Amino acid sequence: QVQLVESGGGLVQAGGSLRLSCAASGAIFTIKTMGWYRQAPGEQRELVATMTVSGTTNYADSVKGRFTISGDNAKKSVYLQMNSLKPEDTAVYYCLGRNYFGMDYWGEGTLVTVSS
């Protein structure tokens, strides 16, 4: 089992920045990929960004050039630096941990609210 705990959400004005953090515990040696998804009210959960243990990253088109994912492979921590935030970035952001067998683990989520 893997446990994930997010932090760093909050309220920010449009154009501002926030940094999300996620720390994994438990069977962290099984994790191949970590990342972030988000879910806005009334919407489906969607990909924001992911990073594999080899450093391969993947971003949603909507955040490319504004968000940066990074991580500490040894600690199995992942971060999301969010710049130039827009009101449409408002959502609950969930940390993802995916193991080598394709099983997904999720954090409880952290709310990001961007005011116009």
C-alpha cells in the first residue's frame, strides 16, 4: 500500500503562483510514476502532469509552459509549481502514485482556487 499526502493549495489571484507538494509513504519502492490530476466542480478528473522514476514528464496541453512538475526520487515526493494561474485552473488537485503493476493510489486532494 502507498499513502499520499498533498499540501500547498489555497486561494490566489489570477496571474499568481502556487506550489503543491505530495509526499508518499508505505511501499514507495513500488512506485513508477507520480503526478497530479485535478477535478473541477461538475467535471471529470483530468491529467495535469506526471513524472516517471526515469524523469520522463507528461503535461496536459492546458498547463504547458505554466506548470512544472519535479520530484525527489529517493523520497518519492513530487511537486507542482504553478505559475500564471487562471480562474479555469480552479479545482481540487490530487496526487497520483502509480506502481509498476499499474495500480493507482490517490491522495485526498488539495483545493486550489484562482480568483479573477
